[in-house]
Amino acid sequence: MLKGYADVHVVFAIVEALRRRGMDVDTVQDRGRDEAEDAELLAEALASQRVMLTNDTDFLALAASHAARGETFAPIYFWPQQGRPIGEMVRRVLREAASEDYGSACSRVHFL
């Protein structure tokens, strides 16, 4: 299963549920990176071979920018912040994280 890196916008209940179900998830807060730029966080996710878990649309713009330059970036698992039950999001993240290896997931936005 792929490992996750959750940004500050991800509800902590999702992080806790993913951890209880066996996913290795770091948070921006765990690393003391609350104030870091999104581009730095995405680079950290790639360097540590983690999937960026986010609700922040700024990561979509970063992905487009990297893709336009032909640069590899960490996989981004994106879902809207409102309107989805926590259990549903946990199931979607886990299903996606178990479905492929890190290399094939890179440089893509996975809309959950």
C-alpha cells in the first residue's frame, strides 16, 4: 500500500481512520511544516515516496505546472473538502493506494 502525506486541509479524522486501517500517513503538522509552501510539500512527498492527500485546489495548479514542464511530481489524491462522508473518503483513499505502485501513480492527480 502506498504511504500518504496529508496537508493541513485534510480533516484529521480521515488521517486517523487511514492509520487505523494500516496506511502509513504523515501530516504536514507531524513534520512541523504547517507554514510551508505547497510546492515544497509536494516535493517532500515525492522525496519520501508518499502520496499527497489534499483538498486544496492549489495542488491542482501545481500539478498542471509540473506536467506542462514535463516534471515528475508526487501523486496527488484530491477530493472536495465538503459534502463527502469520512468513511467514504477513507475507503476511496485505501482502494486507490492499494491499486498501483508508487512509480505508476506519480505525475497524476487522482480525483477521489
